[in-house]
Amino acid sequence: MKTLVLVEHDNASVKDATLSAVTAAAKLGEVHLLVAGSGCAGVADAAAKIAGVGKVHLADDAAYAHQLAENVAPLAAQLMADHDAFVCPATTTGKNIAPCVAALLDVMQISEIMSVEGERTFTRPIYAGNAIATVESSDAKLVITVRGTAFEKAATEGGSGMVEAVSGAGDSGLSSFVGSEIAKSERPELTSAKVIVSGGRALKDSATFEEVIIPLADKLGAGVGASRAAVDAGYVPNDYQVGQTGKIVAPEVYIAIGISGAIQHLAGMKDSKTIIAINKDEDAPIFQVADIGLVGDLFKIVPELTGKL
């Protein structure tokens, strides 16, 4: 089976989410990559070095500069004539492009797979991760998104893939890129951070969040996350959100402060290696998944903990 993996990138470097998708695709068979962008030859060269990659299809065109689904999906669907499966990371970009490809191929998409059980059999979470479904596809072509936290990242060196230039229809005229507002931070990006400190609605407001959470994160060199309730209340920007409707993370250490542990939040972080919870409610659901739990007033505990580090 030949798989075509969408490379997520910024026209300069390959993003980590791609590496987990490559690992998943390798379990299906031969791995080919699709790099669609503008001025992205360097990305294709880096992608060719990823372990296990056989070929890199490079579509370098101004129409693909921002990876608009309306432009990239027809290109991917065109390349699927010679491939059996299209694999994307389950990121914002992947979730945007994969359904369009599935529609063009007239097949069902299999979303956020967690394991490959056979050539056409996979497991995926349902009910916010409270149940794991085993699904089998009978479609001629497979369209799959991969939950990055469920697969190891492929090595970025060791591969010797061949780069091949391809072309598609270019600009479909269905959409245009207007602009983007990208939050810049010196902290580790949430999906790649080894330690994450997250705060919940109990932090009261943005100033308190900054005062309590940030010093601890600074001491630990950690990424900063938040529950949906904290984001909706305006304590922090949207890109801090961890959970079913935010980012799915699996760091070495996840510290949940003032987070009750709603099912939607647990779906985004319960694969973390070690979970530490601090909450004044001893019956909070977060303690059911926590490896270490501390019941008490976070406004006393967290500053004391920060002071001892």
C-alpha cells in the first residue's frame, strides 16, 4: 500500500506534527510525502531526510503558499490516483484539507486514529475519548487524520527520499488568503512542550492567571495551557486552550491548576506521562486521572511551590 502524507510546514521548515503522521503511515506501507507551498524547496529537502520516506512530491506554486484547502485538496486528490491512502496530522491544517480530499474522492474520512490494527483497520476515540472504537474501511481509497500524541515522531535524519516536482490546477479561485494573526512566544509550543502548566477558571481573571501560573511556568521552562473555561472568560488567548476543542497534548509532565477536569479537557491531556493536579475540591474529576493530586488553596500552594523551585 502506498500512502501520501501531507507535510505541514511554514514554507521554511517541517512542523513536528508531520513526523507522527509519517510513523502512522509507515505502518500501512510505502511512505510518500506531499509538500505544497511557495519557495519551499528547502522543506522538501528536509522532508526527504525523514526516516522511512521513499519519495517527496514537491508542488512549489504561489497558489499553495498558505496551504488553502480549496487549492491543496484538488492537488492531493490528483496524486491519489497513484496512492492508496492520504494521511494528515490531526491539526488545524490537516482537519481543513483532509475532508476536502475525502469529498473529492467520494470516500469516508477516518478521523484522529490512535493505532493501526491492519491495512484497513484502525482505532479512534469517540465520546470525547471515553471509548475507543475499532473501525474498518471498505473504501477503495483511505483518507485518515492522525492523533499526534498516539504515535512516536519519526526521526528527522536517516531517510533518503527522492524529491519529484509535481503540478496541480493551482489557484481554484474559491478562496483567498487575507491575513493571519499568529501569537509569538518564547515559551515551548504546547504540542511539543515537555512540561505544561495549565490554569482553569479558578484563577479568577487574566491578571491573577499571569501572577500565579506564569512564574511557575518560567521556573520549569514550561509551555502554558488553559481550560476552555479560562479561555472563554478571557484570561488567556485561544491558542492556550487544551482539550477536545483545543490542542491535544501529551507532555512528560502536565500540571493542572484550578482545573476541575471536565470530560472535554481530559480528552486533550490524559495521555500525558505524569499528571499533577492542584484543586481545592477533593472530588474534582481531574483527580481520577492525576498521578499526583494536591487538595488545597492554589493561591497559597502554587506560590509556595514556585518559591521552592
